[in-house]
Amino acid sequence: MFGIVRPCRHRLPEGLRAEWTAHLCGLCLALRDGHGQLARIVTNYDGLLVSVLTDAQAGTTASRRRTAGPCPLRGMRTASVARGEGARLAASVSLVLASAKIRDHIADGDGVLRRRPLAAAARRTAAGWDRAGARTGGALGFDTALLVDAVERQTDVERAAGPGTPLATVTEPTATATAAAFAHTAALAGRPGNAAPLAEAGRLFGQLAHLLDAVEDRAADAAEGAWNPLTATGTTPAEARKVCDEAARGIRRALRGVDFADRRLAHALLAHEVPRAVDRAFGTAACAHSGAPAAVAGPHGDAGPHPQ
């Protein structure tokens, strides 16, 4: 499981924790139902934000929920989970971005993908996810070509980057892709006036996610000789932290311009958990309940992955 918004089970009130789980499980099941069991491996904590934002604007109704069967990570209990357009858009976005990540790892020759047979198999999987994500996105009026184009530009952006290149330049493709996904939730929810502030929130969230990934990977990238935006641009940890803090504050400001039916979960995740993600990446956060780094809240409070 991956993503920067990983709320500790102690911080979300029980009602919001159940809603968060409903969106996580809803994304996982939308991937399974629409694209097969293998697609469930792209379930991630940040992708479910698309589903959360859709429901936060449209309101949670019985038509947006379904009862899911027993799951090992829910103690083999059934649960009410998210369904509908928000979960399907989250699935589409997750598939396309996961496909892009695979292609990036192949291009970099990471790990087992240095081996040609495995790289070829990974390319076939990535191509299938691209097509599947495009079909689902198209049915929802969302053109995933926006995401694919943004991701494909990333390689050229990285090649051109060097000392002094602004971080905003390096993170622009990710920011553009995330802005498009966040903005489309306004169309799904029937609140077109929310598109602009959600695009801004998405732009900043995409930038932040890219940078936090770079912060967490910097040491490993250096050891492996892999490209890292902070190292390539000569950005110090203090400078990176300043940009991340500004992005987190900008997300909070953008959310003030969004007309929500129920803002509680979206606000908790984007206004409160995002700054904690920054603290966690820079090693300045711990869970107050345990004294240890903040635990990832799984479907029933555990720190494990979603079932595959």
C-alpha cells in the first residue's frame, strides 16, 4: 500500500474512520469488479481521495454505498463501502498512474525489471492498465490522456533539470495530472463551481506528493545512483521543507473555496493529515498515542495492506 495520506487510527473519529475505510474498500472493489483481481494491487491511500471528494460534494446517499462481503482485513466482517462514479474515477486514475510508475521503473532499470522477460511482462501489464483506465475514465467523461501526457512529459522534464531548476518545474507533470483528477470530481458531483479551487488543491497535492516521495527516497536513490529531483536541482532539506509547508497551507486555502455537502472527511484528510505527512517525511512526527512513527490505518485499524 502506498500514498502520503495515511491517517493513524487514533486521529480519525470512529464515524470518519468508517467512512475512510468505505472509500478504501470501495476503490479496491471498483478495481476488482471493473478490471480483475490483479488490478487491486494499485489500491492506494491517495487514490481514494478522488472518491472522498466526490462524495463530500454530492453527499453520501444509499445509492453511493453497497454492502461488501467478508474481508480478512475487516475480521471477516461485511461492511458498507463506497460505490459509483467517485470510486470508479479513483480506480481509473489509480490504474493510469500505476501504469506510468511501472514504465518509469522499466526505463530506470530498477530491480528485477532489469531483466528483459520481466520488463516485457511489466510493459504488457502497464499497457492493459492504460487501456482499462481509459475505458473507465471515458465512461465518466474524464479523458485519461491528460494523465498520460503529463506523465510522459516527466522524463523530458527530468532530463532538462539541473542545479537551480525550480522544484515547481520538476513537479509540474504530477501536479497537472492531480489537478485534472481533483477538478473532475466537481463534474461528477454536479458542482461545476468547485472545479477551480479543487484544481488548485489537486495541483498543490500533486506537487507535494512528488516532493515527499523524493524526500523519503533521497538516501536510497543516492546509494543506487538513481535520479532524484532534490539532488538534481541542488535543493537542501530546509528548502524542500519550506516548499512542502507552503503547499500544505495552499491546499487548506483552496478547500475554503469548495462548496461541500459534508466537508468533514475531506477536510480531515487534506487539511490535517497532509501537514502530518510532511512532518512524517521529514522525520518530525510521531503518533502521540504510541511514541512511535504514525501507524498506517488499514481497513480495521491495522497497518497492513489491503487484501490482494
